[in-house]
Amino acid sequence: MFESLQLLWIETPGRGLSLLAGLVSTIQIAVGAYALGLIIGLFGALGKINGPAPLKWLLEIYTTLIRAVPELVLILLLYYAGTAALNNMLESFGYETANISGLVAGILVLGFVQGAYSTEVIRAAMLAVPKGQVEAAQAFGMSRRQSVLRILIPAMIPFALPGLSNLWLIVTKDTALLAVVGFFELATTVRESAASTQKYLLFYLAAAAIYLTLTLVSNVIFRRIENRYRRGQAAV
Amino acid sequence: MDWSWIPEYSDRLISGFWLTLQLLLMSATMGFMLAIPIGLVQNTGPKWLSMIARGFCTTIRGTPLLIQLWLIYYGVGSLFPDIDGIRESFLWPYLRAAFPYAVTAFTLSVAGYTGEIMRGAFAGVPKGELEAARAMGMSPFKVLVRIWLPRAVQNVFPTLAGEFVLTLKATPLAATITIYELFGRSTEIRQDTFRVYEPLLLVAGIYILMTAVIVVIFRWFENRIPKPSIA
């Protein structure tokens, strides 16, 4: 067991470099998907609260379906359906069909799934902002856009942060699911390293340790952000 | 869209459905059983036991379930064949099958997530009620069974329902260790029929229905247990 520890090191019998590359890729996918999810969530929440009825229904269907279907099934469906739809579109416009990179596909697929969860978190946070604050902004003559940008969004952040930090932890762990489709990220590199060296226990323990570190570091960062946004507010 | 393959593969889909249900029920039940002591020792246990329980919850919640599953199946599973005489023992058929590994991994995962919920739930029961029970002369075990546990579960019942749905949504991972549950069956059908979407859409629909049924059942129970008087 211990002599095989050098397999985790950077120099060549070691797989350290490819694990590191996998980790970087995992973080890239997680950050991209999280950001995409936040953007979808922000507009989704605004649409669910203020949008016209048909838009509300569409968003309700989106968030309900996405949250009821297993992520693994969604990833496969969105990956195949998404690439097929894109290539159909490209073909009908007379372009060559494109090969979407694993990174971009991973971000799009996980981001779309995250969007459904973000929508619910941000919607709840927006509803928690006292109505009077937005009304006061409008009484000051702010346009709808201004009152959303200057009052509603900054005021809802403290309410949304616990949910959003939870979503970040979920997306970092969900990136591992992309290994099933064979995208390049940490879980994929770990699986390949484990299979080629036959040291399954070692590599999966290492992977668990890396993901755990990522989670613990994220926890510290999110706690700082939360403390910053909660300055001057009563403890919840 | 072509659905003409359904009758031919309905047997396999049904067996996959049962396997998913078995995985779900076994790991949710055993996971909950483990979660009770994990939550409990963090409230009353000795310091070292409470630290172990906390470390367990943090580790389970901080690593992807897929990695835990592979760690247990490929990692821990690779150690057994080296043990002398194990191939002749009665345990060997179980150690060779994938299903027990999946149940173990999911059980531990449920225990980790639910243990954290139960820790908060036990802490949320008003002290006075426990003191009253003790004053009535109940033994510590009776206090737990009659007062502490029921009041704790009552407070977090909706959260437990959510956890149950999350466990259902995690079961497709078992397909990655050669278990032909519902999702595994859809993969098999896709390879057989070369239909890319239809089998996936069908199992997605079945998962949605299962989620809906779980939500309805838990809501029925929720309406039958009295509402917590102190929120």
C-alpha cells in the first residue's frame, strides 16, 4: 500500500499530473456550470415572480421536471439531445456539424440542471425581501430595472447564500457524474489511473480526499462571504 | 419517436423497476437506522464518539456518491479475493455480487446525510419534555423511544421525505457497477435497439412517477401525524 503511494506523485510512475489536470478540469466545469445556473436562476426567479402566466407555467415545468429526474438520466438526455439539436440547427443553416468539447458540453448540461435548483433558491430569497423595500425604491422614482438591480438583488443575497453555497457543493460533486459519459474530469482520470495500475483502493481513496478537500475549502470561503453579507444583521 | 420496442422489453423494464425499488427501500431503511445513533451521539454521546460521527457525516457529504460507490465496489471489493479461504466461505457469493456493494454504499450515504438531519432534529426537541419524561421515571431508552425520537422525526418529517427522493435519484449510479436496475435496463435497451432517446425518456417518466408517488405517500403520513406544537 505505502510503496504504491508514489503512484500519486508527479514524477512518472506517478499519476499526480493527470490527477491535477483532472481536478483543474473539474473546477472549470463546476465554476462554469454554477455561473450558468446562477444566470438561469436569476432570470428564472424573476420570471416566476413577475412574468406573464405562460412563462410562469414553463418555468414551473422546467424546475419540477429537472428536480424529479435523476441527474445521470438528465446528463445523458441533455448531452445527446443537446448535441443532436445543435448539429441539426447548424446543418439547416448550412454550416458544418460541430464537435462540442467535453468542457463546454459539461458546463451546458450541468448548468441547465443547476438552473432549476438556483431558480427555486433565488425565488425563495426574493420573496423573503420585505415588500416595502422594493415599494420604497419605486416611490423614489426608480424604474423596475433599477429597483431590481439596486434593491431586490442586493437585498436577497443574504437570504440566498446558504442555499447557493449548498448548490455549489452539489455541482462540484455532480461533475463526477460526467465520468459516465466519459468527459475529461477528475473522476474519469481517477478511473483510468485505477484501471491501468490495478490500485483501485488507492486511487479512489485519493479521489475522495481531493473532493473532500475541495468541499472543506469551499465551506470556509462561503462562510466568509456569508459573514460579510450578514454584517449588521441579526443572527438567523 | 418509435415506441414499438416497449412490449418486447417490458419484462426487463419491470425487473429493473423492482431492483430500483429494492435498492431504494433497503438502503433508505438501513441508512435511517444508522442515522439515529449518528444523530444521537452528537447530542449526548462522549466527545470522541461525537467527533467520529461528525467526521463520518462530513466525509460522506463532502465526496461524490459515485466515488464512494466505486471505492467500495472496486476498491474495497478488490481486497477480498486476497483473503485466504474466503472463496470457500459462505460469504463468497455475496462478496462477488455487485448488489450488496451498492446497498452498502447507498446505506452509508443515506446514513451520512440523514445523520446530519437527525442531529439537528434531536437538538430541536425542547429540553423540558425530556426532563419531564425522566421525572416520570422513564429509563433513558424509554425516553428515546417514546419521546425523543418521535418528537425529532415529527419536526423533520418533510426533510426526510426530500432525502428519500434524493436517494431514489441516486439509484441509477448503481448501473455503473453492472447492476441492471431501471436505468441500467434503459442503457441495455438503447444498445439493443439503437434508439437514443426513447428508452431514456421512458425511464425519466417512470422516475417522475415514482417521485410523485413518494411525495403523495409522505404527505399522507405527514397529515396523519400531529403538527409540531413548538416550531
